[in-house]
Amino acid sequence: MVSGKEINQTVIPKDILGPPMYEMEVSERLSQPGIAIGLAWTPLGGEIMFVEASRMEGEGQLTLTGQLGAVMKESAHLAISWLRSNAKKYHLTNASGSFDLFDNTDIHLYFPAGAVTKDGPSAGVTIVTCLTSLFSGRLVRSDVAMTGEITLRGLVLPVGGIKDKVLAAHRAGLKLIILPQRNEKDLEEIPSNVRQDLSFITASCLDDVLNAAFDGGFSVKTRPGLINSKL
């Protein structure tokens, strides 16, 4: 956790302002597998961004909805390719139990708030986490938000707008932020009173992201009888 000097602030009672709207929305949406929270930058500042996925019987089609630009669509295809190549490693299966995630299966990936155009290279880690949740049946931690782009080999690349994104997560009542390792230096720009309320995980690869995003981590599944050799 990145800590800083505490700044005293006037606290307005909740009975005046009412319950935090973001916290209610987060807890309601993250109640089933196939949902993760990303962080986005807009000209008006940072925002949290839900990513939702579902699967159904089909012919191996991927549907993307939510006013996505070309870069976001590319991130989605990268995420799918990485997951398909690592399905056995993480024991991810489709509804019929096959490691071929598209075998007789269609996938729908949805970015809500469809009236808002979404683009930029920062949603890769969120898409991978969302789909990993869908295919594993496990819930993503409800206090986690993330940002970062990915490569086909599973590396996590740095992105922009870290300060605004972290402030958005803080406003939403989230507690853990996953961001690229190469963005760690950008945390110095965040006010100390915000940093002390949050924990940060810096990820260099998607293994780091998945281990942080799920309670208890997300360990690699080894095949029975496999012997590790140290030569």
C-alpha cells in the first residue's frame, strides 16, 4: 500500500447525503461471474467502467456492444486469444466442459452506458479478468478496479490518466487498484489522503492481475502426475 500524510477533512453525515450511490451499484453488479470493473479516462476526468460478459450455445461468435472504438475492439480480441491459449493452464472451460472456449459457444462482451463512445488502450486487463470470471465461475472481488493494456503474450503495458482513474475509483468506494508496474511512478501525483485509503497492486503480467483480482488468488492448474524437474 502506498501511504501518505493524513489530511483532516470535514465529514458530512450520511443521513444528510444519503447512501453512497456508487457503492450500492458496485455491490449489486458484482454479484455473479462475468463482471469486472475497469477505469477509464475522459476529458471530464476519470470514471469507473463495468465490463460484462455472457456465453450461450452458438457457433463460436464474439459479439461486442457498447459503442466501442477500434482500439477497444482490438483489446477484446487480444483478451480472447490469450484466454484461449491459456485455458488449460487456468482450467477455464465453456458450458460443455471443453477447454476450447468457443466450442459450440457464442460470447457476448458488453460495455454498459452505450450512449458513450469508448476507446483507448487501457481495458485489456479488465476484459481478461471479466472473461476469466465467466469461464471459471468465480466472482471478481467487489472492491477491485483495474487498468492496463495487454500483449498477446500476457504482458501488462502502461497506460495514461492514472491520477484521474485512481480518483474515480476512490470516489466509488473501491479499495484495491491494479495497474501496470510501469505506472507505479504515477502514484506520486495522487493526493496523500487518497493514497492512504487505497491499496495498489502493480502488475507486469496477467498472472499478477488474476492473482490480485480474485479472493484467494488464481493459481495455475497442474495436471495430475506432472513432476517438476529442476535441472
